[in-house]
Amino acid sequence: MWNTEMEHPKTEQDLVAILSLTDSEEIEKLYKAARTLTEEIVGEKVHFRGIIEFSNICAKDCYYCGIRKSNTNVERYTIPDNAVIEAAKWAWKAGYGSIVMQSGEIESDAFTNKITDLLNAIAKETNGELGITLSLGEQSYETYKAWFDAGAKRYLLRIETTNRELYKTLHPADHSFDVRINALKNLRKAGYQVGTGVMIGLPGQSVEMLARDIIFFKEMDIDMIGMGPYIPHHQTPLADSMPDFEKIKERQFQKGLIMIAATRLFLRDINIAASTALQTLNNIGRELGIMAGANIIMPNITATEYRSSYQLYDNKPCLSDTSSMCHHCMEMRLSAYGVEIGLNEHGDSKHYAKRQ
Ligand code: 5AD
Ligand code: FES
């Protein structure tokens, strides 16, 4: 049952109560409370981060992910460096305060140096004005530090789930939970604003586990959250655990929004992204994510020709669109909700600013 005390969750039990809501009117009240708090603390504006998925080559084999190493159906690509720099310049000129550079996970000296060079080149071409966030998986402390020194100031590394047992069912034995936790600690040590997150509605995931995920975000003093509903990819092993996904799609979407709202009410001053996965499950999913307490949108700035090869889950939206189509589309979508966009601003999380 929703009551106004639920607007101030303090304990795991409070979070479990929120995450267990099923009545649609009560859930609407939850979203409303989360959006109101967002406007109060973070502000009314939504910030854009252009995301460029510059390579789908990946050394990992996560059971849920469409670009896992064992998926031989995927055509592998790496966008040439000069095209990545051009995309960054496009985003800068379009008024994006920052971009996210994401790829599959590759650990090598050559890769470390390539990214360092790209960071330097982008800073030079954009007057050092464009904020850069990296999302390149687990790397050594030295690599994180080198990239930070080259100008990346934020890093996204989802923990995926904080439940060790569940983690094991999602990954091969050599994908270590402890290594991932340690990577998050190293990111903080290297000086980054750190973002993490989880997938919501995984096979075998309970509301208690999700509540503990949110507590983990707080314990780790996380600055940014990117999380979204789990969506099966038909060429992955985990898809077999959810054969009837179409039937549970709506609740899966709702769980995604409820997690955003609960996280907003519990962590208050952090940045929360409305993930693209939300739009796969509902045509206005990202807008509804904003109305449930998110304040960041990541429009895709990957060149159209590569998009179909970067599908982590089935039915990813915007596959045949261009950067500028996604930009205008998101502007239009948000204006339909009376939401303003913060252009030419980095949009650092208030939480991070406070810690400084
Ligand atoms: N459904 C939803 N999200 C997924 N991700 C990977 N595969 C899926 C999927 N099938 C998410 C993971 C990863 C991020 C880049 O994409 O959380 O960290
Ligand atoms: Fe890409 Fe709407 S956001 S087309």
C-alpha cells in the first residue's frame, strides 16, 4: 500500500515495499513523488549524453548479451578513429555537454593507447569543452588512471546484479564478481565520477535482491546510475530462461520504472539515466523514465551503418536513424512532456559536486 512515508525510504524493507507495489494508481503516485523530488533537487532539465558505440568486439561472454564473444552471427566492427572524432565534434556542435564512448571489453596496451589518443584528439577538436564518459568495461587501475589523465572524467560500469549467486548464473566462471567490485573501487580512486547500475527483471531476481542493489549504490557512494529492464537477445543462452517474454513485457517495463523511482527516492541527488531498453518495451519508455525520476537521456550518436551490429538485446530502437534524427526525435518527445533540455552544460551530478 502506498503511503506518504514511502516517499522517504530509509531501509531495505522500505525499498522492498516500494518495489512490491502492483496497484497502478499507487504506482502512479510513486512516479509522481520521484519526479517531484527530481525537480526539487536535481532540477527540471534533462541532460543529453550522446552515446557512440564505437566497437562491438568483446572478449567477454556474458550469457545475456547479444555481442558476447561466442555469438558468431554478429558482424564485428570498429569505427575508425577519425569518424569517432567527427561524431564527438558533431555532438559538441549540437550542444551536447558530454558524450559516452562505449564498446565491448578489450584489455590490451594497444587498446589503452588508442583510447588515450582518442581522448586527447577529442579534447583538442572540441576546445576541451566536451565532457567524456567512458564505458569500456573492466580495466586495470593504471589504464583507468591513464584515461582519466587524458581527460575522461566519468565512467560507467554496471555491476549488473549485486547478488553473487545471481551473478554466477549470468556469467561464465572466469567473469569474477570481485574483480568487478574492485574495478568500481579503482575508478573512484582514479578520480572519476562513477556510474553503475543493474539489469531489472533478470531470471531468478527477487525484489529483495533489487532492494539490496539500491543499498549497494548508496554504500558505494555512486554518482550516476544507468539501469534498465533485462530484455532477452535470441542468440544468447539466457534467452531460453524467458521463453514467454512477450507475456511479461509490460510488468518488466513497469519494474524498470519502479526501480528508477525507488532509486531516486533513496539516493536523491544522483544522476539517473532513462535507458534505451525502456523504449524497446514501450514506445514512450524513455519519456516515462524521466517522469518516474530519471534526469539523463543518452541519444545514440553512432553512425547508422553500425547500429544493427550493436544489439545487446532484441528490438533495440533507432537502428535505421541518424544522430540528428535521434536528437530531434528526443527533443520532440521530451517537449511533449513539457521537459526542457540542458544544452551546452556538463550536467554533473549534484551528488558529485557535494563530495568535491
Ligand atoms: N538486456 C538489457 N540490458 C542488457 N545489457 C546487456 N545485455 C542486455 C540485455 N539483454 C546491458 C548491461 C550492460 C549494458 C551496456 O547493457 O547492463 O552493462
Ligand atoms: Fe532515435 Fe527517436 S531517439 S529515432
